[in-house]
Amino acid sequence: MRSFFPRSSWLTAIPEVLYSVPSLEIILASDNQITEIQVEPLRKLTRLATLDLRNNSIAHVPAKLGYMEQLRSLGLEGNLFKQPRPAILAQGTASILQYLKDRVPMSERTE
């Protein structure tokens, strides 16, 4: 499986089973009820290039999401969180990832 498209459904989380599909490249999960981004399981998806979580109920974007440098498209607009601000989101995926990465506490950095 290379893609998962549960748009406009009632998902409250990305299904756990997806984290065990290393070939997954695209997750389009906009317009759901997803409440959090689980970074550690997502990091197992080393081929994931597109992650669309627009228009969900995400209250917090984990800074460690910035380490997912293989992402070429990251959609986060229309959620509940205040940071990153819309101006950062409008700059695109590379800017969002850098913004998040810069906010990882020094004691937790894995570079």
C-alpha cells in the first residue's frame, strides 16, 4: 500500500495499522476529527512524502515533527493549534519543518 485517503470521515486518529506499512508514501486525512499527531510512529514511515492533516481538531503540533525531513508536502491549516502561526504555514513545508525543528529543546535533539 502506498497511500491512504480517509477524507471527510470521522477518524479521530491515524489508524495504528498504518504505522506498520513501510511503503506508505501518502496520507491524505484532511476534514476528519484527528486530535493529535503521533510523531514517533510516523517516523517509522520513512517513505512518507505527503501528510495532509488540514481541517482536523489538532490542538498541538509536536516540534519533533520537524525531523521528518522526507516530507515534501505537509498540510496543517484549519486546526485548533496557535503555533505555528498561519504565516509560517503559508510559507510551505520546508519552512514549517524548520520552524518545528528549531523548537525542539536542546536536550531532546537527535541530530
